[in-house]
Amino acid sequence: MTYYPYLRGRMYDLLALKESVEAGDLGPDIVPIIEPVRDSKELQQTVKTLIEHEQPFSVVANPQVSVYGLNDTKLYPLPDLTTIPFFYPTAILAPDFSTEFVETATNQKTLLIAKNYQILKAYEKTRILKKVSGVLIPEEARIHELVGDKAISLTDPLTFVPHVEDYADIEDEFFEGANWYRQNDNYQGFGDYSMVGSYYFDKGMPSRAIALHVIYATEDGSLRIHHFVSDSNEKMSGQKDKFFEAINKLAKWAPNNIRGLNDTPALRELIEYANHDKFPGLGIVKKLSMRHHFQLMHRLFEIKKA
């Protein structure tokens, strides 16, 4: 079984991935998929780091969000990936799909991402669908029927709310997309959007609230996600105060709820901010939360192997 975390190529997503690879926090059972959104130095450096550490990974050939795919000339071009044996050529089955995106002259494994039933149906009997190694799909029966045992579930277990402060009404919920300990219904692997969610916003909008999201494993092996939300949410101002309201809730909750494999270095680093008066910025908070998730999943896979 393989885990495919799906990342949009935002700066702090990439930094989280790069630092995780450098620290050895992924391994062969975790294959990150990057859908690029910017022609950036961070993307170029992250891909180089993945190659240097021989970490299996993928970059979507035809990204469907933001502007990366609109210009063929890149300021920060990616290295040649055609001969990298642990690289997974990947494309989204969309109107701009080309069979060239997933063709390979080597023994690379290839992936399709297919969310649209009608487009997938048009490719049902084609050589491409038969040739690719796996197809990431939503957990939808009619789509699953088209791809059979090539299916890899791609889910978004994070509840989407209209306003960040609404997470205070949820507080704690299942993160069931990551069935790392069991795969039912003939799926060969699973992927998710971590604690970021599948919705993509090209530019972040100011929010009246700050929410921290921590994914953790329970005793029965399932995953849950806990939301820590600021209290002073009447106005946009006061981001530092809002952060400390949220981080102090996490620091109070963690000692009784985070132990063993959930107690990751990244989470400890995040909680340590509660003991200081410096607001690190939401980018750093996001990076550490994602690194915690990667470290947790790596530990779960190592336990499964033992």
C-alpha cells in the first residue's frame, strides 16, 4: 500500500516537503504528488532535493490551478525527470490532457488523476488507461468501476467551512481518508490533501480567525483532526493575539492527548511557540503542521512493517 499526499506547490507546502525529505521523514511508502502553481525557486529546489535523496515523487504535467502551466518558458526550470526511476509521470485527465504526459521510455510508474466521470468514460478502452500504473479517483462507485484494481482513492477528509471561526463548532473530527492500516473496496493505495484541504485559493484572503489543525492517530489506528481556533474574532486586526489564543489551546490540550508516535518533533516545535511572545507567521505554522502529518504517517508505515 502506498500513500500519495497531494500538494499544491505553494511556498510553505514545498518547504514542508523539502525539509521532510532532508530529515528522512517520508520513505518509499509515501509518494508526494505536486501540482505546481508557481514558477518558483522553491519548486525547483524541492524537486532537486527529492532527486538527491532518491525519494519517490510526482509532478503533475498539466496543473489545473493557478498560472504555472500557462508559460512554457520557466525562470526556474525543473531538471530532466525522464530518466529518474523513482519519479512517477502524472497527469490530470482534463480537456488539455495529452498521452505524452504519461508516456515513458523507462520503467517509471505512471499515474492519472481522474475526477470527471465523463472524461474518464471516454478513455475507458484506450491504451493509456490500460498502461498507467494507477488512477487517483474520488471514492465514487461508477468511477471506480471504470478503473478497477488500478484505483487509488483521493479524498479530502478536511471539512470545508465558509469561515475559519466555524471550525470552533467542529473542534474534533475523523480524518478517515487516510486508511493507512486497511484498504477496502479494491484500492491499491490512498491519497489526501492533508490539513490544507482540496479547495485552492490563488491568494489567501484575510480572516477574522486563526485556526490550527493537528492530525493524530487514535488507539484503534484511525486518524482524527483537532481544530484550535482563536477567540477574539470580531475584527481582522490582532493576528498575533489570535495566534497565541489558538496555540495556547493546543499547548493545553496536547499533554493529555498527544503521546507516543503522535509526539513528533514538528509538533513539539510548533507547541514551543506558546512559551514565547514571537508570532512566527501563518506560513511557518502551516509548514510545521504539515511536517507533523508527514512524520506521523512515516511512523505509522514503519510500525506496519514491523
